[in-house]
Amino acid sequence: MPELPEVETTRRGLAPWLEGQQLARIVVRVPKLRWPIPADFGRRLPGARVVALDRRAKWLLLRTDRGTALLHLGMTGSFRVLRDDRAPGLHDHVDLVTGAGVTIRFNDPRRFGSVLWTEEDPALHPLIAPLGPEPLGAGFTGDYLHRRSRKRGIAIKPHLMNAHIVVGVGNIYASEALFRAGIHPARAAGRVALPRLEALAGAVREVLTEAIRAGGTTLRDFYDGEGQPGYFAQRLRVYDRADQPCVSCGAPVRQMVLGQRSSYYCPRCQR
Ligand SMILES: [Zn+2]
């Protein structure tokens, strides 16, 4: 499933082809992905100028002078940039064709992705308004986590993965960040002291930033229309390493289930 770094890499890959461009043609080949695609989507956009391609959580916000398209990759969605007019494949559901003749093609075999439209401020959209702060934004700090976790008995790992607390911290990144901050994933959120939450906020920023940086190396294939930003070759320190030695102390990494997700941790380094 694409996580925040893959979505951010997609944004960086698409932005130069879209920003400032006029949309010439929209092709919608399915009526519905996770939700119905607005029936008039293909008629509203031609002629619109793209102001910016932004990201909020795992949503791409295609801001135009007529409104904003809200695009989500779901579980298996991806975009490609095509500079020729090759025929669409089976799961190529939507094309955005720019005035420069470039096709931005959305492919999604499992159809859990989304293409929505709003003429209001997208920050007020019901799918976006309830979301917590961006993990790479200025609002995500140890102080913030401290405020949001006092008196909370929930384990710190599912707390960190809750999009109302902070967006975009998936299972892999939560495991890795907790390892770097030395916090046991099952520790009650309300019992982690401020300095450790400061370390945790820093570790979340660090693992996401490293993944985004690794993603940049996949962009060349993306431009050629063949590849897509994949899962980034980041060296994972605990995730999926059950029984292997901890990179820091050598103790065997352990696995446990928390909030129905597999969690990996070092029993010696994480308290
Ligand atoms: Zn260790």
C-alpha cells in the first residue's frame, strides 16, 4: 500500500508536468473507484489551469482555477507520465491530458483509489478536515504529542498510527521511529515523558524524510512512463526482522501484535 513517502514522491514526480499547465482533455473510463467519480468530472476540467499540486496526508490536491481534484492512490493506485499516446491498459481508469500533450494516467487494479472534486477549500472537505497535523509540518512536535497523549492508556504505536493524532505514519514507519526513539511499542502513550516524545517526533520526521529521499531515485523510470515510485529501498532496523539481531545491541528482535498490526521491537533498546 502506498504510504506517505510514496505519495510525496508521486507529487514531486507529477508537479513539474502539471503546475502552470492548462488541462486539455480528461478521460474517465470507470464510473467509480472507492467512491463514484463525479459524473461531470471530465467536462469540468478541460480548459482549467493547474495552480499547484499539493499533498495533504495521502491525498494529492490538484488545485485548479475552477476547483480542486482530490486524488488518492488507495491500495494499488499509481500515476504515470506519458509523452506519447499509447493505448490504455486494463486498469488505466483516468487520464489527465495537458495542453502540452502529456498524459497523466491513473492505474488502479483494486480500485480503492479516489478521484473527487470540490469547489470549496479542500481543507474543509469531510475526508480531510478531521485529519491530524502533517508529520513533516511545524505543528508536529514533542509538545504536541505530549498534549495529545496525556491520560491515554492506548499503546504508543497505534496512537502514533491514528490519523487524528498525526497523518501518514504507517506500520513500517511507526515501528522504525519507535526503535530510533528507544520506546517500547506497547508502552501506554500517556506514560511516555516529554523528552522521549520529542525524540519520537524527531525520529518520525527522520524515517519519513529518508524514505522520501530514497524515493527520489525512482523518479527517472517514472518519467519514462514505465515504472512508478515503488517501495523505497530503505534499510529497516527492526521492521520484519523478527529473531534477527538488533543492529544496535545484538539482542533478537521481537514481534508482537498491537492494534491488529505486526510490531517489531528490540526488548533491550526499547523501554
Ligand atoms: Zn537492541
